[in-house]
Amino acid sequence: MPGFGRLVITASNDLNEETIDALNKQGHEVDAFGIGTYLVTCYSQAALGVVFKLVEINNQPRIKLSEDVSKVSIPCKKRSYRLYGKEGYPLVDIMTGGNEPSPKVGERILCRHPFQESKRAYVVPQRVEELLKCYWPGSSDKKREPLPTLNEIRERCINQIEQMRPDHLRRLNPTPYKVSVSAKLYEFIHFLWLNEAPVGELQ
């Protein structure tokens, strides 16, 4: 075990035995390796990389900070909606805080990129679909919702894909589908980010 006061270094992110062997041969100062994907997935088969990130503890919002903006988590309990345009296609998905009112048909809402200030757009949805549903509230004394069958899940996935614009689905250079946050959630993310991030000191 590392001595008291010594910085402990943990390495992770798609590590496999070949990478660890190469590091051992080169020499390193890593104390522990975090191995997930290649521990439970056959190396020759593609894996869906999914990471669960804590967003709240005892009703207190939490945020994961990283120099890689794509790895910064979006804190607090949230609700998620799909906003549809006049032609019937989905325009954008938007996340809001759990206590925010849901977007309304015909009412303009500001959709913001979670981390890029200049990326924003107003949307006037012609249809609003809530995407997130809680099946297990995390406590044994609360009622659980019955899970849909595999066939029902499959049919929903097929239906969702069929509703997308063709340019989002084309194989060559597909148009990225936008996922945004509400203005209120955007402000809260950056407020928490600034308050949790360490401040350097120059001497």
C-alpha cells in the first residue's frame, strides 16, 4: 500500500492486457488499473461503452470534472424530452432540471449546448415527447413500474429510428442529432462547475 501522504495514481479507460504489459515493460508509476470493458467483453467483439456517473447524493447535485469536456457530467436529477418540428421529424432532445416545467407545444424554448456557449437555438415544438421514465425509484418502499417486454422495447426502438430525418441516418457523413439542455440547467451546470473546480495558486 502507498505510504501516508503519497499521491496514488490510478489508470483506466479501455485498458487491456496488452496495454498493461506494454506499460510494465516501459516502466511507470501507476498504483492501480481500472479494467472494465475488456474484463467482461470478448476482445474481438465490439462493445457498447457505457459509464454510469453519479449526479446526486442525498438530494445534493454532484458533478464529475475533467479536462476533457466530453467527460464532464451533467449534475442533478433531470427530465428529458424530444421536440418535433412542423414536418413531424425530431428536431432536438433537451434535458431539463427535475423541477423545471416541461416544454409546451407552440411555446418557444431556448435549447443550449451543455458546454459551448455560442451553440444555442430557439425551438417552437409542434409535439413534445417525454423520453425518461423511472421504473425503479431506488427504494424498496416505493412502487416499481412493470418493465416493458423485450418485444415492446424492440418495437419502440424501431419506431424511434423510423421517425428520424433521413440525413441523420445516412451512412456517409450523417447529420449529427442535437442533444441540448435548458437555459436554467445550463446556468446551473456552469455555476456548479466553477464552484467545484480547484483554483490554482501562483507564488
